[in-house]
Amino acid sequence: MKTNLKIAIYSGELPSTTFIERLIVGLAARGNEIVLFGKIKKKVAYKNASIRQVGFLDTKCNKLFFLAKYS
């Protein structure tokens, strides 16, 4: 029996490079749950519902809030 994985990927910026974006889509297509972390440059709408974005804006206050919330 195959179990689906929960995978967290930290990328410096969202959206990431083409390689990482295709990796995310490929892993989600196999039934894995993907959580993306990084600085939001532009919101990306993925077709797969198992991909979730958790990001922060590039200000000190937002980074501190992000760190406190997810620690």
C-alpha cells in the first residue's frame, strides 16, 4: 500500500525557478500534499488543491510575525 507524503519546500521566492515549479506540480500530481514557504513576489494559482502556499512579505514586521506564528 502506497502512502502519500506531506512535503514542505522552502524556496527563497514564490514563484520559484522553473525546475522547482515543475517539481511541485509533478509531486502533487502523484497525490502528495505540498506546502511551499518563501517570500511572496507574485501569487501563483495552482490547479491542484493539494498545493498550499505559506509566504511572507519582505518587511521586518512581517518576517517576525511569520517566525512567531510558525515556530
